[in-house]
Amino acid sequence: PVDRSPNIQEARLKLPILAEEQIIMEAIKHNPVVVVCGETGSGKTTQVPQFLYEAGYASGNGIIGITEPRRVAAISMSQRVATEMNLSHRIVSYQIRYEGNATEDTQIKFMTDGVLLKEVQRDFLLTKYKVVIIDEAHERSVYTDILIGLLSRIVPLREKKGQPMKLIIMSATLRVEDFTANKRLFPTPPPVVQVDARQFPVIVHFNKRTPLDDYAGETFRKVSKIHRMLPPGGILVFLTGQAEVHSMCRRLRRAFPYRPNSSVKEAVAAADDSVEAIKKFKKAKHKSNLPRINLDNYSAMPVDEGDEDREAGIDDEDGVGSDLDLDLGDDDSEEVTKFDPSIPLYVLPLYSLLAAEKQAKVFRSPPNGTRLCVVATNVAETSLTIPNIKYVVECGKVKKRFYDKVTGVSSFKITWISQASANQRAGRAGRTEPGHCYRLYSSAVFADFEKFSAAEITRRPVDDLVLQMKDLNIEKVINFPFPTSPSPESLIAAEELLISLGALEEPPKHGRFKELERAKLTCPITSLGRAMASFPVAPRYAKMLALSKQHDCMPYAIIIVSAMTVRELFEQLDRPAVSDEETEKLKRKKARISQMKWIWAGQGPSLKLGDVMVMLGAVGANEYAGCTTRFCTENGLRHKAMIEIRRLRGQLTNVVNAVFPEASLFVDPKMKPPTETQVMYLRQIVMAGLGDHIARKIQSEELLDGKWRNAYKTPLIDEPVFIHPNSVLFKHLPEFVVYQEIVESSKMYMKGLTSIESEWIP
Ligand code: ADP
Ligand code: MG
């Protein structure tokens, strides 16, 4: 029996899902797989685990597991459910990569989807679990998709073994045909239980004009206006990333300061972020000089949990109309944005990496006499429901991960959201009463949005996934029951790359072409492949790391992999100058950068490591100098890139220590440059990862045409390619090089070069 406090009990009874408890539990009792659909905020995540617990699914020999695509949801939901049930976090726990509070006694475990996937690797039948709930399935994150595919096989296997398990797929939208109508996935379509939404009408206001890029400014003006002119009610603002969220919070706090001098308690609750940040920084500094890193955030991860790049694929329609009184128009008069201490605004940030105690603040009522304003990234779209929001202000943008076709390296870009996403955001305004959504773009722009965002798996290269699946001993990846399959071409490309990296066994060379192609998709994993699968970076970088255990090369390889993942260490100075003064400045900066590159690349043997040596030198020097803005500015380094590299370096160091405990690596801010021998090894290590990116200098006797002067030939491209003028090898023209990427401008240019020896080429 669960002993809930009266006010929790009361709040629960208001949730739409409570009315469906019996129907849901009956469906689960009679079916191995059940899909539960319900609008965000209906109570799926917090209540379904409790239903199961009360029905006895966690008693005896098995526990309830719930996966979330985002870390923030795993942590905050486990805490909420523990509170609601009056149980300790030893019983209701969470696990995210390298962090968690699960114990022997845990009966309800929230975790990221990546964590459960790793558990499948250790125990394919997931015998520990009586029930697995896949939450937020509508987000279609790659791990979630793969888990559903795996579980579709695990559930019948458990049945056969006489230890049946239940699978519950939960979605915030009704768009679940990819799970229910996919016969390969579930031959018997699972029943769908629909929780009635309790949604109030939301009036959508479009801007007449769409701001070109200053959507932050536009957001600020709109929030200011709402706060000055419209009736009470919380405001939820959608922006794209953590930095943007913070800067908006600062701006709003400056304009509408809230000074909690009335009570000490409130003052503590509202303690300014910056004060806390300074305190934390001081504490951290006191403890050690090493950079503090977040162990759970890899921008180089094959598929990562909890970044700001999740998008939803949703299809609910909210009322779109206009309401003259509340239509604030989109003029940008400064008048409304002036400093005004008379109407305090209680501003709170919300994003994935925000500390849990700060996240929890958004669920509490704002101090008396203030209006709540939550400035959030996409996490507020479906993962977390913030109470009492009446106004939504949304810029129509989202930060998404994009993949470089040539290198497979990923980067974040800000793009328009889908119509489904926009409607989901608007819906956040109608949870407790009728509300308003202000879209900072025109209806014409909205009409051009794509309807839904595609499942992540169709938008990215899949070499990392194929490697993970092979590590799970799924040899015929092409037969895997994906909810949405990646294209056969991308599977073949992935398999080919993995074979060339030595992660998969070579297919037999005989047979007709077609057979060969099919054979390619069934190649088993090698022991090198298994080692590579343990690193959270793209396979080519994992290979570099796996090889660099030798000759103490690992600390260097970690920097190289971090720097290659971040890319563009130096400031981009190819912009047109607006004044003579600026022209001079740019010229000086360019000269400085090329001078530093020469210094960092060094002479003789070390220069042969080329641009990779520059990466090592730049990171080394920057860390030695303390990674200050000043050092970066003076030397033309992008400070943001250097911080990102520092973060990744810390993370990878931890992973390597976890994979090879005997390595006992640490992040050394005063690292010595590699020795001559090590440089030789590092060149080979880099080549091992970029083995399909070899280029050979055209010899004079081969010069048929002037366009091949100083050009290189690569196996992949028929056109001549050239060394980029920014490369330190530009004037050297070594006979053989490997490159990180090719960019096309006036010519095809190779970047990120290392020279290699002809005898190394197989
Ligand atoms: P769903 O999963 O269907 O989107 P949830 O179970 O996450 O719904 O949320 C149900 C309700 O619980 C919402 O009204 C939400 O505001 C509330 N809630 C969730 N977490 C907390 C929390 N930490 N504190 C207070 N209320 C919360
Ligand atoms: Mg939920």
C-alpha cells in the first residue's frame, strides 16, 4: 500500500490519467505490449509507474524500468514519483550515464534510453525487469527506436522462458502507426489506450513580420509587453539553447527586477544564478584546478541523451485565431521594454543541464505579487509540464544536430521547428485555463514548416549504431525490426566504413555483386570492433582511441579526437572588413594565427603530423595558459571551441579510465608535447581512423592538365583536390596525406591534414 500525503492525493486526482487507471491496467494484464497515448501533462510519466507498483509488478523478482530520452526527465521524474509515493530514492531511483542513485532495493528505476541499451548488451533478456516502459516514444530518438525494436524480440523470448515481461510504450501524440501498424515489429498490433486530453483553448497569434535573426530581441520585447499589459498568468518562453536562455533571463531580470526582501526564505529560493555560480566556482576552484566536466554530456557521442536537439513529432491541432484585445502586434517600440521595478517578474531558466534543484523551482508557485516567467529550451515542449502557464512566447526555432556528409562529424545548428512542434508548444499555454501563444514569425513562415520532424534515425549516418548493434551480436542489421528503417544505402555505407576500419570482418570476396552487397550487411564484429564500441565517439575516432593505448599516446589521442570533433579551432577571418581600420586588424590577426600555427606545428618530425600537431599545440598552450578569453583572443583561437574541447577531453579521459582502468589517465593542464617517436605513432593512429581519406600528390610526369598542378588524387573523388591554404602543410605538399574533411569553395580543399609514409599504406 502506498501512503501518499493528502495534497499529493488531491493533485493526482486531477490528472486525466487517473480516470483511465483501470483500463490501462486491464490492457497491460491481458497484453504483453501496450501503447499509452496522452497529451503532455496528463500524468503518464508520473502515474503509470505508480499504477504498476500498486498492482504488484515490482514485488517479488523483478522491477519496473522507465526510459527517458533526456537525462533531465529521468532525474526529475524519479524524484517526483518518490515524493508522490512517499518512498526513498533507494526504492524509486534513477540512472543516467555514470550517475545515479539506484540500489539493491530499487523497485522503480528511471533511466535514459542509452542506459537500458547498455543493459541489453550485458543481459539480453533484461531479466531484472518485470515491466519496461519506453517513455516519450513520440520523440523518436534513435536509442528509443532501437530499444523498441529489441524489446519486440525480447518480450516473446521472455514469454517462451516462462518469465513474461510487459512492455509499455508511452507517447504524447496519437501518431503511433510506426509502432502499431508495423507487422515486422509487432505481428499482433498492440492495443492503444488513449487518455483524454484536458486541454483549454489556446489562441495563436502570429507576428506580421518574421524577424531576420534577432529573435532573442523580439522575444524580449514580446515578454515585456505581455508582462506590462496582460492579465496575470505564467509566461513560458521557448529559445534554442542554454546560453540564449541565460542571456534572456538576465535581460528580463534587469528590466523587471524582483527583490525578495520581504522574506528570507523567498530570498534564498530566488537567489540569483550568478551568485550561486560564483559560489560554486569558488568552491570548485578551492577543491582542484582541474576543469570540472559533466560526465554525462558528450557532444561526440554516437547518439546522445539529453541534448537540446530533441524535436517532437506531434500532431494535435490547437485553435488558431485572432483576438484583438490580446493581439499585441509586433512593433518594436522601446517604450515597453524600459526598466520597471514596480512590476517584478520571477524569471527562471530551464534546460537539460540545469541542476535538478533549480529545475524543481519551475514547479513551485512564484513568490506573491510576482508573475512567473520560465525561459526554456525544447525540454519544456513535451518532457516537462510547467504548471499555470497562460502565455507561450516561441521563436519557432530549435537547435538540432546536423551531420557532415563527408566526415560524419556532427554539429548543432538552429533551424525552424515543425508544425507539429509549434502546435505542441502552443498547447503548453492551455493546461489550466484558456491561454495565448505568441509565435514570433508569420503565418506564411509557419505554412512552410515541415509537418512533422522525421525520426532521427533517417537523418543521420548510422555507422555508430551499426557498430553498437553488432556489439549486441545482431549480425543482420538489415533485418532488424526498426520502427522506421534507415535507408539501405546508409546501412551499406555504414557497414563499408566499419569493415574498412577493421571493426567488422571482411566479407568473402566471391559471389556475384548482389550477393556481395548482401553479405556486407551480415559481417560479424571483430575484437577491435568490440573495443571501439565501448567509446562514446564516432567509430573512426573510437578506432584512434582504441589504438592509442600503446606508447602512452592516449592523452594525445584524446586531445586529437576532441579537437577533431569540435573543429574550427581558429577564428574565421574571411569576412569582408567594414573599415580600413578593420582591414588592418584582420590582417594583423591573420598574420598572428599563421605565426602561431607555425610555432605549434614545430619543425621536422613534428611538422609531419601537420594540422593535427597544430591542434595538439594549440590545446596544450591554451590549457597551460588557463584557457582564458585573453589567451584565445590574442592567438586567434575561438574561446568557445577551446572550452568545448576542454569539456570533451575531460569526458573522454573518464571513459578511457572506465574502459581501461590500468590506464589511470588524468587531464594534465601542463602536458608535454609528444616525443619524436610518439609523433610517429600518432601519425599512424590518425591514419588508422582516416584510412579511407588518403590523398596522393600528382607527380609531374602525370600532369596532363594545368588544373592538376599541386593537386592531389583521392580514391573517393575524381576531381583534383588541394591542400587548404590554412593548412600548415600547404607549402610542403607531402606525397601522401590523410585529411579530416573536404570542403568545396572555389576548389575542393582538404582540411585537417597529416602526412603519412607510403610504406604504411596497405
Ligand atoms: P505526462 O508524462 O503525461 O506529460 P507527467 O506525469 O509528467 O505528465 O505530469 C503530470 C503532472 O505532474 C503535471 O501536471 C506536472 O506539472 C506535475 N509534475 C510533474 N513533476 C512535478 C514536480 N516535480 N513537482 C510538481 N509537479 C510536478
Ligand atoms: Mg511524460
